[in-house]
Amino acid sequence: MISYGRQSINKKDIESVIKVLKSDYLTQGPNVEKFERELVEFTSSKYAVAVNSGTSALHIACLAIGLKKNDYLWTSAISFVSSANCGLFCGAKIELIDIEKDSANIDLDLLEQKLTEAKKNKKLPKVIIPVHMSGQSVNMIKLKKLSIKYKFKIIEDASHALGSIYKKKPVGCGKYSDICVFSFHPVKSITTGEGGAALTNKKEIFKKLREFRTHGIISNVELCKKGRKVLPWYYEQVDLGYNYRMSDISAALGISQLKRVDEFIKKRKLIAEKYFKALNGLPLKMTSQEQIAYSSNHLYIIRINKTMTKKTNLDLYNLFLKHQIKLNLHYIPIYRHPYYKKMKFRVKDYPNSESYYSEALSLPIYCSLSVKEQDKVISIIKNFF
Ligand SMILES: *Cc1c(COP(=O)(O)O)cnc(C)c1O
């Protein structure tokens, strides 16, 4: 069965994991530290905190910027549920913003309009979480300007975007946000099995991220660094944190995978370009070549152009299934989930997300997708139309 995404694990990846299993540290140890240093280097940010999932990274990011009960967190209506759930974990209220007409990213013009209204009603958000869908960066310069005017924090959900470039800098560099979050789930740019990381350029935020990763505890080493004279076994809990640590086993896999990330991104780019060239001209809306050039190309999303055909994304999905190819739609709009339906969201407020949801489908894109397999995908689509 071919699917929309999968990991690529080679012999070196496997050997690096086995090496840890024979070592002293299984839980967070030297490999986690090394992985964090290499993430910092790869993204040219200052600090990284590796955790056990992208969702955990989003959660500690919200805690680190001080998101509290009844604060507002705004994010995009089209994302994985974690982008909004992390706010609910903190007791915050969620506002979902519609996406742009021609992309799957948050609509910044609409956002600006909503911020003006929110200012009048004294309901401004404490934090906004932009999602770089499929690896295409949100217009961070514009968002950053808005964040200064309306005084909100920015946490980038860059789960898709490790390896993406924005304004000549790697996504994750921290120039336009307070914190940037990555996921290392097997379908993402690189994998640690399960895993994630929160990156920042701000030392105070970094310290908080680290505390919330480990129970809200400050270690003996840290206390001594602060000049506190404490007993050698002493540590203290100063906040209510979690056990979100990444294991050294996962980190070793991450280190090995990060060595291959350029190769992964290059392969994804080739696949995306081939789809673009082969499918251009069919009744589809597609990612432009310009967008492909700067994106990690985590997903290759096509959208059925409904003004040109009566066929639907479900028809195409079912046709693929007959050929043993299981695709996916990224994502079901968050407000459509039963849990979120309870919270006053109205479908009619999301015209662009609704069209997207009725048009989109993610094609297979991953490092080990063969030429033959991609040719099969292309010919199925051509025959479909
Ligand atoms: C994968 C993903 C997450 C969550 O990451 P996990 O590591 O699975 O917890 C969050 N947001 C987006 C947009 C994602 O794609």
C-alpha cells in the first residue's frame, strides 16, 4: 500500500539507535543535548528544547509564554487539532481564523480585520499560532508587524516546515516569532519515532520551556549556576510541569536523520516539481513552482478546480484506493470536529476553509517513493479526468 507519507530509515539510523540501547542513558541524556545543538545549528536559532512530541512542544510553548485560563489563542481553521488543543490544555479560549482563498495558510487580511474588532471588544489574543501548511511559510513579516501593533506573542507551528526557507533564512531561525515548534512524527521532514522540539532565541523563554518539559523542576546544576548554595541532592519544583522528555533512543535517531535532511528535502522537491509539470493543465489548483522552491514540501496538496469539473476529491480518493493507494486530506477543519462544534463556531464563517475541504487531497510524497510509483499516481489522475 502506498500512502501520502512515510519515514525513511537506513542502516546508519538503525545502528545509531542500537548504540544507545547498549549505553548508560536510555532516557534524556547526551544524545538529547547533541540533537538540540544540531537543531540550533540547522535552523540558526539560539536554543532548542527537544520533547516527546510536537503536541508537547506546542503545550510547553503556550505555558512558557504564560498562556492562562480565559486568555485567547488564535490559530488557523485548517490544521491538525494540536495547534488549537495546546490552548485548551492551558484553559485558554480558541478563535479559529479562516484560510486564504488560494492557499491553506491563515488569511492575514482577515486576521487584521479581526484584531481591529477584538481591540474594540477588549478580547485581543495573547498568542497567535500560524501554521506553515505543507511547509510553505506564512507571511511572517506581516504577522510580526501585527504582533507589535496588537501586542500578541507568536508561536510558529512549523511541524511541516523543518527544511523550509523564508526570506533567505531557515524556518525556525526565530527572527519573526517567540517560539517555533517542530514535529518529528514519522511522516514529517525527519523522524524520531515520536518527538518534537520548541526553539527560541530568548533565554528566559528557553529556561521556562526546559522547566515545563520536566515537571516544572529546576535541577541542582541549574540552581548552582544561579549561584545558589544547595545540598548536592537538592532540586526544586517551582511550577506545575509535565514529563515531556525525549528519550536518548529517539534523539539518536533524530541526530542520524538530521544528517540526511538535505537529501530528504531535495528528493521531496524533485517529486513536487514532477507532479507540477505532469499535472499542470488538468482541472486542478496546484502549488506554484515558486512555492515548491522554498518549501520543505512536507505535503503535496492538489485541489479539484470545481469550475472546470463535476468530479470530487472523494471520487479521486476512492479511485486511488482501488489502486492500493491510500491518500489523506490535510485537514478536516478544526471547527468541524464534534469537540469543537460545542464551542459556538459557525461553518458559514469559514467559506475558504469549506471550499478547501471540498477540493483538497494530499498526493504521496516521501523520500523512498519510486519513479515507478509516482508515475502510477500521475497516470491515475490523468485517467481520472
Ligand atoms: C504533526 C503535527 C502536529 C503534532 O505533532 P505530533 O508530533 O504528532 O504531536 C501539530 N501540528 C501540525 C500542523 C502537525 O502536522
